[in-house]
Amino acid sequence: MKTQFRTDITVGDICQGFYYNTHEGKGLNGWGGKLVIQPEYQRNYIYANGKDDVAVVDSLLKKYPIGLIYFLKVGEDKYEVLDGQQRITSFGRFVTGQLDVLDTNGMPHKFDPALHGWLLKTPLTIYICEGEGDAPEAEIKAWFKTINIAGKPLNEQELLNATYSGPFVTVAKAVFSNSSNSNRQKWAAYVKGDLKRQAILAEALRWVSKGNVEEYLKDHRYDTEITELQTYFDSVIAWADSVFKERRDEMCGLDWGRLYETYHCRPYNPEQVQKRIDALFADADDGKIKQKANIFEYVLGGESDPKLLKVRIFSPEIARKVYKRQTDEAKVKGISNCPLCAVGHVANTTRLYDFTEMEADHVTAWSRGGDTSEANCQMLCRTHNRAKGNC
Ligand SMILES: [Zn+2]
């Protein structure tokens, strides 16, 4: 099978001569007559539901990628859509005024050349496949089935590698996607995912580019070395290694690039860091901390942001008990069952809230040693609890 990767064909090209049959719900032809959009073996157009079709156009309007499209070459300058029919039909309908999309105010509007003309110049990412041998078409279709149905469609990084193929990606893959790399184990402690499916490379690119991976690949596509990418990645890992003496499963998959950027200039004593980590994980095992993975950042930040840990919430049983006690007392005294309302200067000083109008609050904040027990629980009206803010 021969394949050709094209990024020069635009939305406008494909929409030339686009014809959509409303009656049959089919987008039939495009690309100036060279393309059959819905060949017989394709499933029907199922995006015409005002949601999926609009989402395709929305993605294009927001300049998001809409994914790879596969064409099958069936003759001299003749093609059929193998995969992408739903997407092509959606934008084709929009461009030909047969599909309205909602603007930011939620108002439906049609394709307007003055407003959306640029859309026609948007390039698509298209693989053109051509079968070889005795039954070329059968070969292609069999292959298509394996990639699309049984198999795994290309993930984001694989797609980017294809789109920006060149010396940079080649060298980068040799380092970060190489199963015989001796750093593999070490990396796996910090980065989740399958190296063969580009998980490490994806993360390395995300860190060095501060999230602008595509821009970064575009800029470096023809570089023959990856010094910056590699140095940055190594620095992040080395820093994490130096601050945390022991590796824990929860470290894997954290946003180490961001943590490095935020905290790497601060001094740490690894012994003390480890002590605090251990103590906090013990708390987590006791159920006091919900967000275990954030313990690392909590310690890096000098334990100043307890919100990171999502301290355990009070059980409904405790909340009910405290609610009853507070409400009974409030009725006797003729004051509000929200202790903060009771001492306030507003109209709510005698208001009795329903259970559902109140929330359980830590009297002594967890960050100051207060625990999640009945003795440390008070019910506050929602307004006061949210105003109090901390846990
Ligand atoms: Zn209140």
C-alpha cells in the first residue's frame, strides 16, 4: 500500500462542488468533482443532529484540529473518503449555507464570507492511500478496519509526529520513544503512559513548550538536534529526584513541568521534605486527606495552601447530629441556628435554616490541626460557610 500525507488541501478545496442531499442525508461530492464523500460502504451521515455537526464547525472556527482524514485513491485523480465523511459533510453543509452554528451569544447564524472566509483557507491533514497488488481496494479497507475499529486510532502526539515529521521528531523519538533507553524506569516514576505511544515525548514537549507543543514542533521541525528539549526534561526530572528522596506511586503523572517552574528556585531540605511527606501520607491513610497526589505540591509550597489536599468532609451522620443540637439550642434561645447569623446585624439573627440550607464546617481549620470529628464540627448557613472559605 502506498500512502501520501497531505497538508496542502484546504476546507475550501474540499468544499468546491460540495453537494449535500437533504432528502437522503448524504454529502455526495466535493473537491471539484474528484472526491466521493459517501461511498457505498460508508455508514450514513449520523452527525446531522445539531450537535456533532455543529461541534465540527465550532472546532474549525476555534482553530482546533479536527483530526486525520483518510482518502482512498480509486483512479487517476479520483478519490473516496475512507474516514472523515462525517466531518467533511458537517463543514461542507456549513460552508454551503445548509447548517447554522451558534455564535457566542447563542444566536444561530449562517456562513458569512466576510466573517468566515478565512475558514476556507484552513488546511486539513489528509492521508491518501492507494492499494497495491491484485485487490488494492480490499487491502486498503482491511487496513482501515484494523486502524479504526479493532486497533487504536493515532493519538495526539502520534498525529503531531506525522504532521511535523522531520529531523527533529526523528531525533526526539530516538531518545524519548526508545524502549531500550536506560532512563526508562526513572522516567516511568514521573510520567504516565506508554513510551512507545509517545507518552514521554509528549510530556517532554509539553514541559519545554509550557503547553504550546504544536508551536514548538513547528518552530523546531527542521532542527537536527534536540538539546533544549532534552536538557529541560532532564532538569525537571533531576530536580524532582533531588527534592524527594523516595518515589511514591502518586508522583507519577503529576505536572512536573509546572511544579519545576514554580518551585525549583526555592531551597529544600530533602530530609525534612520526606518527613512531612510521610506524615501527610499517614494522615491520608487515616482518611483525613482526600487529594493524596497534591501532598507533594502542598509541601513544596511550604504547606500554605490546605485547599490542595481536599480535607475530608464530614459524614452526613455527624452533620445531622450537630444540626439537631444547634437547632434545638437555637429554638430555646430564640436565635438563628447558624451561629454566625445569630450574632450578626442582619435580618437573619433569628432565622432557622433547614438542614439542606446548611453546610458542615471545621471549627478549628484542618490546616491548624483541627480534625474531622463531631467535636470540631459546626453547621453554618451556606452564605457564612462560603464566606469563611477555608477548611
Ligand atoms: Zn449564617
